[in-house]
Amino acid sequence: MSKRNVTVSMDEETARWARVEAARRDTSVSSLLGDLLREHMEREQSYEAAMHRWLAGPLRPLKRGGRYPSREELHERGDGT
């Protein structure tokens, strides 16, 4: 996979953490950020795919036997309004 260079700006505290974390992992800050962003992207894509699979599936009842509350019941207030 080819790589692209990008410029990233961050506050000093975050930059310090990134340098320490990269050293702890024996890698560069650039590789650390690339890995973290890829992991985030993959989690997002996985979540989106799971949500689409769920929504594409059959409707499931929220509970067995009972009835769903009406719109009015859902929006009733305890103060009489």
C-alpha cells in the first residue's frame, strides 16, 4: 500500500504524548498516528457495516406478547400536560 505524507498540527501536550507513546511502541510518531487513524477508520467501518446488517434484517418485537405504547403514552408528562 502506498503512503502519503500529510502535515498535522497539534497542541504541545498532545505532541509530547505522541512522542512518548511512539517511543514506547518503538515506532515513529508518523507511524503511530497512521496506525491509530487506521484502527479508528476500521472500527467506524465495522460499526457502519453492522448497523446496516441490523437495519436490513427482519423487524424484531421489543417484547413478547405485550403491546407497544401509543405516541400519546410515550409523551405523557407527570404534570398533567
